[in-house]
Amino acid sequence: MKTSIPNSFARIAALTLSFAIATPAFAQVSLTPVKVVSFATRASARADTIEERASALLSDRSSFKEAAGMYRTAAELREDDPRAAESYRMAAWLYAASGNRGLARKLLAKAAESSAETGNALKAAHTYIDAAFAAAEDGRGDLVRGLLGKARVLADADGISAEQQLEILRRLPADAMFASR
């Protein structure tokens, strides 16, 4: 993944450098190269640290909600990183275990979207199915058909082998109420 410096930052840096070169007062200032660390890299490192702290809370069930919040924060920091989906999934399962099924369902759907956006159609399909089951458990039958429909569409995506497609389709409920075709 290639990360670039935001345009506004690049313009400020260019103007500052132009000013420093054109102004005699700056002539004595040493312009040494500065290593630019991308925002994404810093955010990813911060997310890793947060997840390490969250992981330490997993031995105590009463801390699941706090750990879930930390995993969610890590996922949000990661944005386009494929690991964001795993962080969202972990947060979802921890929220479910702590009794917040609605938020668990939402985060599973977010994890599926993240997997799809980063090109992991197989993981996205399975996570949409998980989200559909979570929606059914949460009494949100109105969402089940749409979530399962997304999984079914992903089962036909490029890069999904026949074996993987069968694996996805086997997880779809046979009940006509859940059928999306």
C-alpha cells in the first residue's frame, strides 16, 4: 500500500523550503533530511499497541466490553489496512459476549465491508453470514436477507474458487425465509 503526504502538507513544506532558500536569514540554517513517517504507519503502530493492551484484558470476562472498545478503536485507526477487519471482528465477538448484540452485529457488518474493500471476498462473505446470524439473534430479521444476499454475491466473486464458493453456500441457511435469490 503506497501512502502519500497530504497535498496541504506538501505545499507547506515546499513553500517553507522555497522561503528558506530565497531568504538570506535562513542561509545559515542547516537543512538536513527528515524522515517522513506516514500518518497511516503511525496509526497502525498505535493500533498495534492498543490491541496489545486489549489482549491483556481477555482473561477477565468482566473486561470484555472495555477490550471490545479498544479493538474497535484499533480497527478505526487502521482504516484501509486489511487487519482492520480482524480488529472489527474481535470487537464484535467481545461486544456479543458482553451482551451488546446490536453493536456486535454492526461491527460484524463493518468487518465484512472492510474485508471486501481490501480484496478479501472469502472473509467478507463469511463475515456477512456471521452478521446475518447476529442480526437474527438480535431480532433484526429485516437485515438478514440483505446481509445474506451480500454473502451470496461474494460467493460468485472473481478469485473465489469452486471449493470456497461451496464453503460459503453451505453456511447459508436453507430456510426459504433466508433465501436471497
